[in-house]
Amino acid sequence: MKILVATDGSEYSLAAARSLAERPWPVGTVFKILSVEELVPMPIPVEVSSLAAIYPASLLEELMTTARARAVEAAEGTRKILVLAGQTVLEQEQNPAGDPRRIILDTAETWPADIIALGSHGRHGLDRILMGSVAESVAVHAHCSVVVVRK
Amino acid sequence: MKVLIAIDSSPASQRVLEEVAARPWPPNTLFCIVTAVEVGRFAELPALIEDAKRESEQMVKAGAALLLRAKDTATTQVLMGSPRRVVSAYAQECGANLIVAGSHGHGAIGRFFLGSVAQGILRTAYCSR
């Protein structure tokens, strides 16, 4: 079974990783970690190209560097939890630039994943009752099964 | 671990049961198969509600039988009311750790949309799904 774990390093993502790590999976199950990080927290998804028109190059570079560092850290945190529990982690992928929803769905489709797993909220979860927009969007549009982990 | 499996008589629900049966679970996992009878549809006709209830009971029992071929325990429950609400409420009441549901039931228009029940459960449930 091929499981794509999407993480942004938030407490929800780590809770999702712990829940996945504890569960038994079929023999030969492999995990792939996808670390997604929004460049700028905005209510609508933004691409780097559209930011380049607004931000000076130096600031954009700084944003990218910070986002990349956060993405690496997030992937590493998730990997550690899974590996410590004895799960097989194939590879990790950091893709900080772009719309997390699209990156997750595209990666799942090209791999192709049997399951996408993610936390119910991301870093910018404003409301604990409502589900995060990324989790909801992935659940709605994914071609495979989706595990949404509540903290 | 306590797993709540929400089904109706759609093909997606059948696939859900097969997938749960095929997957490994922690030792002593309890499975509860539930379905919901939407009372609103038959509010004026008690006899029809009874019929729907009986059919639903047979359906969850058949689901349990399928699961029992692979797993040790499976209980069943027929809930009354709007599925998207009663499933989440029942999950909270019985302390389920996980709700499993198919992405589409009967009312689905196309695969582009997630079924309204699945989406309702996603929005309101307190445990993992």
C-alpha cells in the first residue's frame, strides 16, 4: 500500500503522523512524505509568479528560503515519527512554492498513492470546529481514499 | 481501537467493507457497522419507516457477516435521522477513534463531488476519519 503523508509541520500534521505510525498497515506498505508550505499565509492560494509582481526580489528570496527551511523541518519531524515506529519511508519531497491543495493532489496522482493522509487543520487553522480548507479540498477532489486525522 | 463504519446499500459502501476487512488493525479493535434511516422521507408513513428499519437492519447484519469472515468482532446499529448528523453524534457517543465511510452514496451526481454525507461527517466528526 502506498501512503502519501502531507505535512506542514503543524501540531495537526504531527498528530496525523503519530496516528499513522501507531496503526498496523499491510505488509509492504510504504510512506512518502510531502511537505507543503505556503509562501505567504493568504486566504487564496498564491503562486510564486504572482508574488513576483508584488514583492521585491530580495524579499521573495527571503520568503522562499524561510519556507524551504520550514518545509525541510516539517518533513523531518514526520519522517522521524514514522521511522521510529518501524514504518518504511521511501522519500520525502519539499515543495514550498504554490497551492498546497494542488501539490498534494498532483503528487498523489502521479505516484500514484492508494491513500492520502493529512491532519484536519494546518498551521493557519482558524477554527477548531470547521475543518481546514486543505484537508477538505483534498478529501473532496482526491481520486484515492483520504485519511483526515483529528488531533 | 474503535472503528465506526457508516454504510448504505451503495456499491461504495460494499467497497468500504471489503477494504476494512482486508486491512490489518490493532489487536482487539472493535468494529461497529451503522446505517441511518432518514426519517424525514417517510415521516407520515410509520409502516414505511418500519420497513426501512427492517431492511437497514438486514443490511448492517449482512455487512457484519462480511466483516466477521476476516475479523473477530462486529456489532451493528441502525440510527434514525439525517445520516450526516446522526453518524457523527453516534461516533462521539460510543467513543469511536475512526469513522470510515464511502465517498459516495446513492444520491451522488458524479465523481467530481464528494457525497454530501461523507462531507457532512468530515465537517462535524470529533475523531479521525
